[in-house]
Amino acid sequence: MERMEQVYDFIKESLFDKEWPFSLFEPTPRRVFDSMTAKLYDLGLVPQGNLKFKWEGDDPMEGEKSNFCLDLISLKDKIIN
């Protein structure tokens, strides 16, 4: 069974700045997914889920931390047409 840690790892490997902390959450009702050992099924994210992405800490749009874009080229094999 897939765990939340695998989702975080997948997203982290797709970011240019892999060290900038982030969180994943459901907007309504607001529920932050920070338990890395939780199974996606137990969280109600299987067969489908909708997660939002949020940078943690200072605003990544400022200064040297502006390279927060996803590395879409590395995801090209995972994109479903």
C-alpha cells in the first residue's frame, strides 16, 4: 500500500529546489497530511484524492528561492494524455 511519504518524495523529486519545505493538504475541511507513514487508503485518498501544495516558511517568491517550479521535463513520462 502506498504511503504519504511516497507522495511527498514524488513531488520533491519534481521540484528544482528540493530543500524548500512544503506541505500537502485538503482545503475543505482543512486537513494537513504530515504523517509520512499514513497509508493513502486510510486517509481517504484512494481511489482518488485532491491535494493542495503549500510552501512552508518564508515566501519562496522572494530572493534566491524563486526557483520553485516543477521540473516538468522530468515528469514527461508520468503525464497521461
